[in-house]
Amino acid sequence: AAGVIQSPRHLIKEKRETATLKCYPIPRHDTVYWYQQGPGQDPQFLISFYEKMQSDKGSIPDRFSAQQFSDYHSELNMSSLELGDSALYFCASSYSGGENTGELFFGEGSRLTVL
Amino acid sequence: AQSVTQLGSHVSVSEGALVLLRCNYSSSVPPYLFWYVQYPNQGLQLLLKYTSAATLVKGINGFEAEFKKSETSFHLTKPSAHMSDAAEYFCAVSPRLTGGGNKLTFGTGTQLKVEL
């Protein structure tokens, strides 16, 4: 079965640079979530999109922005990168209708290292 | 706001012993509850989920959890630990919402160590 696809899997950037992470949800899933997991931390919710509109917002820095496109894939844009942005970034998707059980399906994550 | 509390950031058991990882939730309405496992440098894998169909939920790899409303708990258990169970375990909660509002809120995680 198709899973959530994230790219790139690994990314190395310098401070003050910009990075873009991409997420391709499971087909027919209408909601995408972004999470940030720092070293030794639990995943922190950043932002979510439902049917291409922002549906919820968490602890996402102002330097970050995200959107969901017409094909339902999502991109997380991070600018003016700081050392503290080094983390594993997860994307998850879900389907809100039918047999919705609240389950989120996670991708393998994109590891961002800021030097 | 919903939240989960995981008691014990580190749990160590002997191989073959009972595994018990504790999770208590806070929610004004019955939530959805989940347990995820994360191996080093890997993603989050769903172990099991509670969605009100049954209070005793069986998951993968021999794990199970029981939803106890009176105790607001959703503890994870496995009768006999295996070396391959060593990983980080996260309890998570989400509201019963539609329209894309089902974000997960994670607990702080419990690192399980299995010793010979």
C-alpha cells in the first residue's frame, strides 16, 4: 500500500539559508500535518492543512511557512535557518471522512541539519 | 486542551519479563488514543489505537493496551519483552473531530531498554 512520501530524507544547510521539505500524502487523504522532533524530544505539531486550507496551527516559527497544493502534496518552507532548527521533520496524512478513526499515517521523516 | 502524560522517561526490563509503559490522558470528552514506537533514526510506527470499539486493544508485535475511563489511563503492556522491543514509545491523543482537526498530541516518550 502507498505510504506518505517525504523528500528529501536528509538535508544539510548553513545558518541563515532556506530549506524546503516536501510531503506527498497517501492517495485520497485530505489532511496533512507537519511535526518537528528535536533530538531526544517528542514530536511537536507545527501546522496542518485540510482540503488545501490551513486547519490548525501549532508552534510553528514565523520564519516557517507551509501550504498544500491542488494535488494535495504539501511543502514546508523554512527561512533564516538557525542551529535550533536541526530536527527530524515528519509529515503525516489522514482521511477525515468515512471510517475516520483519527489515525495519522506518518512518513519516514526529513532530517534537517543546520551547520 | 488534550494532553497525555507518560510516567517514566526510561524503563528497563529483562528479556522475557513483563513490559508496562504508563500513559494517562486528559480530555473533556472521550478521545482517540494511540501508541507509537520509534526506533533510532526512524519514523513513527503505529502500535495500536483506541477508537471506542473495545477497551482492550491488541496491536502489533504482541503489544496491547487497555482504555480505563475511570483512571483516564491507556497503559501499554507486553507479556514477554524481546530484545527487539528496545525503542522509544510515544502515547498520543487526538480529538474526535472532522474536517482535518485531528492533530495528535504526543507524550514525552518512554525509552524502553531490554536487558539480557
